[in-house]
Amino acid sequence: MINHQAWEGLPVHGPGGFSLPTAISRYYGANATKRSDFAQVIGQRLEGTVNISISYGHPELLPVRRLSVSMAIILEIPAVGPLLFGANILEESDQALNLV
């Protein structure tokens, strides 16, 4: 299972995680990293669950909706060749926020 210890010391983009621009779709690509950045997990098969929650709305107003996605993921970084990654959406919801 992937947990915070498994990812300790691995590169992230932005303070505390990934920084997302305000105008994105459901796909976001981060800057490239080197295989050597992941030396401690090369050859291992990492499996776990990722829970993501994004509040969004007009950039000049308070957020009005929240997208929540739970995914089962598999990640394997072989010594040579392409990165192996798989994700299966377990649950997804998009709800209005009550800002009263």
C-alpha cells in the first residue's frame, strides 16, 4: 500500500503537493522528473488509494462546487523502459457547496 512514508523524499511540484493552474481540464501534467529522483522505489510495485478533492468556481469569487474523486492506483518504475501506471476510479462526486 502507498502511504506517506513510501513517498517521503520523493519530488513534488509546489509547496506540499502539485500546484494547479486555474484554467485546467480533468487532465493535468506536471513538469518532468528524472528516473533517478525515484531511485528508492525503482523496481517496486506500489499500490494504494488516492483521494482528491478540488473546490472550484469563478476565479474572482468564492468556490461554489467541490469535485471529489477516489482512485485505486498502481505505480511501477522499472530501471529501464516506460513508467507503468494504472488508475481505476472508485468513486466520484461533484457537489454544490453551501456557502451561507
